[in-house]
Amino acid sequence: MVELAQEIIRQAQAGDLRAFEQIYRTHVGFVSNVVYRVVGNMEDAQEVTQDVFMNIYRKLNNFRFESSLKTWVYRISVNCAINHIKRTGKHKNTVEYADVFAAQGADSVRESMHQMDNEKLVSQLLAGLSPEQRAVIVLRSIEGLSYHEIAQTLKIPINTVRSRIKRAREAMLALRQEVVKNEL
Amino acid sequence: MNCKDIRDIILTDFLDGEQWEEKRREIDQHLAGCLACRAFAEEAKEKAVTALQNAKPIRLDEEAIWQNIKNQIEEEAAPAFLSNPLMGFLTHLKDALLTPKVVMASVKVAIVLLVMVFQFKLIYDNHLAQQKPPAEEIQVLAYALEEFTFEESNGEESEMASYGTAIEEYFL
């Protein structure tokens, strides 16, 4: 993703809707992905993505260029998604696999099956985590942010990032072992 | 470091490539001699990292979301009283009426109406003027009336006034 020019951000801060649309188009891909992985279903993801951009629009004048816009947008996305989960009490993922694969456009039946299996697994793994653990795992393993970037994004110490990742992975390993035991 | 410490690092920095050089050397040395920790590292990578890294990005209906955002922004930008549907309608009507095209058309219609009213007034005045008797006729009539009343007041009976009916004359 290309970082937007400061001029575009300043125009959006001045109320230029076209400039804000550029911000939307540049960031909507990763925002919707993060939100979807944290809230766990398409319908809520659509609603929360909309909330994220309304929050960005309302708070854009508070953005002081101290961090990158991307980091700021990630922070709003994660906060909106976690707040949504806490507000609605939906801690478990309810992924509509058909919707996910229709959107992704798998190349073949075999690939589609493989993707569906993987998606099911990802959903199961994330469903077993707390919203905060889910957020750091999504930022690290799906979005590829470094520990330092995650710490900046969530405004938490880097050792908190480390401990959340460790606990999340322990939980995921325990879940996989439980699944294997049940299959046997 | 014992196996537990090593596994804690495997679950975080080692799997994510975050560890610094010195720590990495220490872990590599441990893994070279510890089969259980090596198996743990492989299992952790396979079960808790690879599936997530292979997850494909999803795509939502970006166009529909943008339309909703745009509508919400426009709604918030409008003054609060516009949320009342009647006020909203009246304001739209006012805006529509105050566009330059409508104003120009209204001015033209007003001019045409004024000209028509003026013309009608002229025609009506002429019509009234034609219906009035000429001044000479009025003078003649006024004179005749004056003469008639003067004769009556002097006791001189006109031919019509001196004769009654046959019965009246008999009794008189």
C-alpha cells in the first residue's frame, strides 16, 4: 500500500470529500481485512468498516502527522473491532465460508477446497482467542506488522505485544492438540 | 536457558524473526542438541503460524460501504433542523426557486403580466368613455329639465297639465 501524500490528508482535513475518498480507497483493503478477522463475520465487518471510516473522518483534524496515517488507521480499526465485539458480546467467530471464497475467487475446485479448509482452521484458531489476543495475532501473522509497529499501533509496551502473542499461540497449540485428541 | 525459556522465545521472537543475533545463536545451539524443542518449534510454526500466514485477504463491497459513508457525512454536514422532513422539503423548494434560471423566468412572467394588466386597463377606460353621453347632450337635457321645473313653479299650466280626464272636468 502506498502512503498518501500529506497534501491529500490536509485537503481531507479541510473537508474535501474527494481527498477523503482517496484515503478511503487507499486503506479500505487492509481495514476490512483486519476488521473481518477480529469480528469474525462479513455482516459485522461491513458495519464496523463503515464505523472505522466515519471515526477517521470525524477525528482527522486530530491527526498531527506524528505517526504514519497507516498506523493511525490500524489503531482505529482495531479499537472499533474490539469495541464492537465487547458491545455485542460476539466473542466467537461465525465465518460464512461460502461468502469468503466467493469474494476471493478461487482458481480451481481443489484450490477452493484447500482454501476452505485453511479458512476454517484460521477461523477456529482465532475464535479461541480473546479480542486483544486476536488483534495482535491478526496484525502480526496476517498483516505482517513488526512487534514495534504493533506496539505503536496499539499504544502498548513491546513486551505486552510479546506476551499477548505468546499466550495466543499457546492457546492455538492447545486447541489443535484438543482437536487431534477428539479426532482420535 | 532451559527448555521452557527457549520455548517461550520460540513462540514469539523466533517464529517472527524478531530476535537479535546473540539470542538467535543461543537458540540455534539449543535446538541443535534438543530434539523435543526442535519438534516443538516445527509444530508451533505449522499449527499456530502457517495457516494464518496463508489466509487470503477478504474483500467487502467497497462501493456500497463508500456510498453509506458518503451519505452519512452529507447527513452530518447538514444543519440539524434539516433532519425534519418538512423543513428539508421547504429548504429544497427554496433552493430550487432561487436558482438563477427560475428567478429570470419569474421576472419575465411578471413583466408580461404587468404589460397585460396595463393594456387591459387602457381598453376598459376607452370602453367606458364610449358609453358616456356626450357633454352637449347632457347640457340640453339639463336645460330642458330646468325649463320644465321653472314653468311648474310659476303656476302656468302646460297643455298636458290643464286638462284632466272627462270625469274630473265634470266634477270640477
